[in-house]
Amino acid sequence: MSANENKNRSAALIVGAVGVVFGDIGTSPLYALKETFAGHHPIAVEPASILGVLSLIFWTVMVLVTLKYVAIIMRADNRGEGGSLALLARVTELTRNSRATWFVTMLGIFAAALFYGDSMITPAISVLSAVEGLDVVAPQLKDYVLPITIVVLTGLFWMQRHGTATMGMLFGPVMCLWFVVLAVLGVISIVQAPQVLLALNPVYAAEFLANNPWQSFLALGAIFLSVTGGEALYADMGHFGKFPIRVAWFAFVLPALVLNYYGQGALLLKSPTAIQSPFYLLAPGWALIPMVVLATAATVIASQAVISGAFSVARQAVQLGYLPRMQIVHTSHMEAGQIYVPFTNWTLYLAVIALVFGFQSSSNLAAAYGIAVAGTMLISTILVSFVVLLAWRWNPWFALPLLGVLLLIDAVFFSANALKIGQGGWFALVMGLASFTTLTTWRRGRHLLFKEMGNLTMPLDQFIRSIENASLKQVSSTAVYLTSRPEGAPSALLHNIKHNEVLHARNVLVTVLTAEIPYVVDADRIEIVDLGHSFYRVLVRYGFMEQPDIPQALETCGTKGLAFDLDKTSFFLSREVVVPKLAPPMMLWRELFFIWMLRNAQSATDFFRIPTNRVVELGTLVEI
């Protein structure tokens, strides 16, 4: 690749990162400063508080986003991938077989669960806050804010099934325009009140905290809104890489955000009554309608990034065994990361619409927003501490104080946001707890199911010896038995012998394993073991970002000496019918929930892309 091609590719990745990664944090100026002063815990709009709040916003962004995420956490990638589950997979490798494993696993699962709470609130507050600009344009349009918001959100979720490739081409340029407008409006306002730049000095933040300890603590919950979306820098790292995200942040996004926040502060220094809508009032009157349109487009893009992230987390959870198999539709033949998960999409849609109708305004939603993100950030700091100390082996005298300060800051912001539980923050926590219960119930249920299935089977060598002298009819074709256990005789094989008294000329036991890395190289994909007596065990490995394809994997086996003719191959699958024991090992309601999820999971035939006309399913009754 030539130098010019490299430059063009880097530029495209930087623009793409601006469009996808920074949508959430880039739309925070719509409501962050307004909610700090005029939210549920209002602050007097006076010079000392304006400078103090601006200083807190600036240094919060610098510490939590620039230092923690850009400088530290983005280094803790899992083979190039980021996000809660990717970080969990890496930390699990470091703490395997130690007492910390269970603690780390629960934290990682809860962080992923909190993300779902965040992904419900983000589209609601972002789009609603943008459309509320109509109230500034013409107060008589206030009654149209909710209907327009519902229409925009419905269109956004409806289009997911068609894929976002075409719209994605517009994301970067639109968001670039958005950040340019943020910066220009900020600069124009700052020029008229340059004393606002004094707030870059952290002394103003310290004085505000010291002079108003309780009031400033309450304000931290709203100030934290300025960094919501910062975790996307790490979560979306696999799509763009570290370098483009860092360049976009330092050269473009960070300056634009700071200029706009300080521009809003300058406006408030001149006109405290502008607190009713400091973002929109930065623009001249003739530009208000174009600003509403641009802001709505920007918030749709921000919401799209969160929705796509929810799809990605759902796929990772399925692959890592935290969710049942579900339909995953690939919407692009070019980009493996562009997927659509119908169940996740419509679940989010119903929750988002309920939020809009239930809270009615972005100000009310702001009270619910933040606690899920604060919890995720706190957990990320704890998890990355294991990487810093166990993998990177930083000097403890340097690492521990740094990590301690970051944990303290995260804990303070989480505590400030916890005060908003009664004002709506309960919604994010309830959704997070519901997701956490679902993830852990499925994980625990699968463990119990596999354990019981292991008790019902027999060692494969013993099985092979037992059929050597049996008078079984031979069928001149290949039987593939899918089994989740890489040892023992599959129950489908035992049932086939018991009921049909048939043995195929070649019997292949296929087990799909999910590695704790995003992608598995082709050289490590297939492992074939000749068990003798025409029995073979095939282990197929996929990363947690990959979609299994059994027919394709079997074709690859031909290069390793085990060729398949799919027209002469039958696939035998075991369908477990689970019933609870009289004294179940986990609470009965959780066991019944697991059984319900198992019954409604996508069939193995569809999930593994097996030709339906080549499949035979055999049922097994299992008590757990």
C-alpha cells in the first residue's frame, strides 16, 4: 500500500471515528451545562459558580476521558477489541484459577448489563433534547416535541433491519460539521467574554467545591453528563483502531467540546437568563431552525452508535455463553461488524419509547441518566487495574496511587449519581439488574445443564468398545454429531444407536469452542483427532466477535485430510427438554426462567447455518 493510500485510509478512519465513536459525548453540550444550573438541584447563575462549574467540566473530561480512557484503558485491548466483555475476557485470562476470578466475572457481567440501561436512555435523552430546540424557535411548537421525537426514534429503530452501511457514509461528515459548528459558536461567544477562559485553571474548580461542598456534590451528577459517551472510545476501538480515535479526540473533538462549553459559560456571564437553553441561544435567531435539524441528525447518529454497540454486546454475550442463541443478521457483505439483532433492537425500542412518554422532557431524563455510565466507568477502572498490575507489571509505587485516585474520582461521581435514583435513576438500575439476572441465570443454567449431560453420557472409548461386537446396520454416509462437550459420547449418538440401531460409515463429533479473543486465525480454527474405528473429533474455534458457520468449517477440514460431501452428510443434534428437580440447585424462579430462555433460543440449525434438510433432532429429558 502506497504512502498516499495509507494517508487516505487513515483520514477515512479518523472521519469515521468522529461519526461513530464521539456521537454520544459530542451531543452532551445540548443538556450538560443547562442541567447543572437548572436541573433538579439548581445553582445560582453567577460568575463564581459559572467559572467553577466550567472548570469542573474541563478537568472531568481531561481526567476521566483523556487520562483514563485515551491514555490508559485503550492500551488494555483484547487483540484490538475493546468493551466490557472484551476487557472481562482478558482479565479472566490473567486471574484464571484464582480467588479473584468469580469477583472479576461478576463485575464484567454487571458492566455489560449496565450498558443496556445506558443504551436505552441515550437515544431518548439525546433526540428529545435536540427536538426541544423547537420550543426555543417558537414556544407554540412545544406540543409537537414529543410526537416528533417518537417519529424520529421509530424511524431510527425501524431502519436497523436494513443495515446502516449507506447511512454510515454520512455519519462522519455530519458529525464533523457538528463539531465545527460547536467550535465556531463557542469561539464567537468567548470573544465577547474572554474572562471565561480563567476557568481552565483548576483553582476555580477547587474553590467551588470548597465553598459549596454539598451543593457542588449535588452538581457533580449533572457535570458527569459531560463525559457520558466517553466509554465509547474503548468500546468502539476494534472498528477504527487506537490511532484514529486518539487523533480525532485530541485534534478535533476535545477542542470543539471545550470551546462550546466555555462559549455557553461566556453567554451565561453576559446573560444569566440564557440558562433556559444556553446551547441554542449561542446561535443567532436565523440559525435556530438549521441548528435544530443539525442537532437532531447528530443525536440520531449518537443513538445509532449506542444501538450498534448493544448489538455487538449481544453477539459477544451469546458467543461467550452469557445469553441463549438468538437471531443475528449480517447487514453487510463487506463489514463483519455490521449486524442486526432483532430481539435486542425491539426491546430497546420499547424501552426508549416508554422513557420518552414516562419522563416527557430531557431535563427529567437527565435525572435518570448517568448512574449506569458511572457504574460502568467504575467497573472498568477496577478491571483495568488487574491488567496494569498483572499484565503490564507497572511499578506499584506509581500504579497504585494513580489507580487509587481514578477509583476515588469514579466512586465520587457514582455516589453523586446515586442521589438521582429516586428521580429516575432507578430505571437504569432496574434495567441493569434485569440484564444482569438474565446473563447470570443463563450462565449458571448452562453450567448445570452441561454437568447433568455429562452424568448421562459415557466415555467415548468405552462407547466405541461397546459397539465393536454389536450387530448394527452400516450406512455408507457420514454422520456429524454436534455436541457442546469436547469429551464423552454425545447423547444424540447414544439415542441414534439405541432407537435406530444404525451406525454410519464415518462418525464425526463436532464441538464449537469460543475463544476469549475477538477473532481466531484460520490456522488455529480446526483441530481434528482420529479416534479410531471411523470416529473423529473435530474442534472448531471461533472468537467472540465471529459468527459460527459449521458447513464452512467442515469444508476447511478437507485441507487437513478429512473431506466432506455435504450432500451425503447428516447432522444429528440433541434437543434437551429440561425440567426442574424437586430440590433444584438454584432458585426455582431462576430455573424456570432458564428453561423458558432455552425453549425460546434460536435453533442450533439456524445459528450454526446447517442445511435444514440434512438435520435430525433427537430429544433428551434432563433434570437440573
